[in-house]
Amino acid sequence: MKKDNTYYGVKEIARRANVSIATVDRVIHNRTGVSEKTKQKINDIIKELDYQPNILASRLASRKIITLAVLIPRVSDETDFWEAPLRGIDRAESEIKKYGIEVLHYFFDLNDKNSFEEQSRKIIGEDVQGVLLAPSFIEESKEFVKACNKKKIPLAFIDSDLPGHDNLCYIGPHLFQSGYVGAKLLTYRLKENHKVLVVNISKEIDNYNYVQIEKGFRAYFTDHNQPCEIIAAAIPDTDNLSVTNALTRILHEHENLEAIFVTNSRVFAVASFLKKSSRTDISLIGYDFLKENIHYLNEGLIDFLICHKPEEQGFRGLMALYQKLVLGTPVEKVHFMPIDIITKENHAFYQN
């Protein structure tokens, strides 16, 4: 009974302070990341309720290990995007491991769906109580989610969602709105006869992210009655030579292209091509705060980068599982991350 009262206390403190359970937990355990004003408000409520946290004591007394599995893409030579979510995951792990929580890491190759299936089978074969997943291969991810649901294993999604499939929560961008913002940014250099290219550089052509982002992109022009010819292209081979060949063909077929919108973090590959082709007349927008992208942003070849706080996604995803399995409290079903706009002028002050 005392354990239930403890959990209720945390929930009640969060309700009265109008903050998340995780924020209350940070204050209780004297961790950083909470403003002094909010910290004082929470401490005042704790004092008012005469609350005495005993989560750590009860977890240590139980001696039961909670095992969480993380399944995300590995960092590759093509993109180091997944370094950021992994930093967030590691940061969360360092905060919750004292509660008897073990985190197992599983990585798959974004260019090889077989590696995703292999790693997901390993997780199903382990005795895990929760999974942090970055859904990347749609059909394979759906099968993995079904297998977890069958074993009653809660899943937290980051970066991409799988609507209609049971999960604990989704923490990531509002993809449609992200594409919408991308279209608005793209218009600042467009002339009267708009012709733009939307390109997805990925092995997985039917990626849920790409579909939703493109829908949002097209919706902007429709909503604002701006006539625009949108050329959609998919480049499934992500090596430099394949990207170069594909873009050479596209620009040959569409000589008057004014702008290019890249739906993922491989915008640097397009920037490299435009530089070698001396096509600085084409505006370019893409995603993610990667060192390669920042390089071309500084050179003026990329106009804007759209970022969704990937490190925070990794941190919040693991903390959501902790909140469910240790605190025993409800988790917000959907948490949309900010849609940040990075330029040459402000990138030095940005934290990913």
C-alpha cells in the first residue's frame, strides 16, 4: 500500500504543479534541467504534502532488474544522425540505472531490412520489460510491434510513428507540419513559375516519414493558392555516385528547377552535388544538425535546416518507459518535438 501512495504522490505533485511526472522526478532526485522557479514550486508542494519519496528504496529492496531494449539504426559512414538520439538514451540510462534498470542496445543497418529483422528477433527472445524503437522499415516494424504486444511489452516510438499500432507513446516531429514549414521556407527564393524538387534519398522508398512530410509540403502550396510544379523523386541507392547520377538526370530533364527539398538528413549529398555542378542558383532545404550539413550551411549551399531535437527524443523515449514501469504512472501518448529552423547565422547557438 505504501508503494501505491508513493506513486500517487508523484502524480499529485505533477498535477498541482502543472508539470510532467519526469520533471517532478528530476526535482526529487536533484537533477538538472529544471528552472529555479519550477523547482521552487514543486518543492513547496512536496513540503505541503509532506511527501517522502521511497522509490529508490523500494526498487533496491525488490532486487528485481527491469530490462529495457533499445532498437535504433547504427551510425554509418553515410550519416551520423543517430549519434544524437543515442546520446539522449545514454543520458537517460545514467539517470535511471540506480533503480535496477538495465538497458540493452540493438542496432540495425538502415540499408538492410534483414538486419532489422535479425535484431528484433533477438529482442523478442530476451526477457525484456520495455522497448524503445525507431520504426524504420514499415512492414517489419509492424510485425515486431505485434510480437511485443503479444508479450505485453510496452513500446516507445521515437523519430517515426506507426499510426494504428499499439504503443505506449510517440516522441518525435509532427511530420506533416514539418513538411509544411519546409515548403514555406522554400518560397522565399522562388520566382513566378515555380518548379521544385522533393527528393527522398533512402533505401526504403515507402517510408512513413517521407510520405507524411511530402503531404505537408504539397499542402502548403495548395492552402496558399500558389501554383507550383512539384517534381517528386526517390533515390534508393544512397552512395555518392548513385546520388550524383540521379540528380544529374533530374536536372537535365528539368532545367528550370528553382529549389530542392530533401526529406531527410542526406541533404549534404545534394549540397555536394550542387557545389560540384556550380548550381548555386538552386535553393536547398533539408533536415538535421549534422556536421556535414552544417559545413554546407556555412558555405551558403544549404539555405535552411529543419531540426527536431533528436537527442531529446532519445532521452524522453527511455524516460517514458521508466515512468511507466517504475513510477507506474500514465505516459503522454503523443509528444511532438519543436520544429526548429537553423540558418548559417544561428547554428552556432543551437543545441541539438
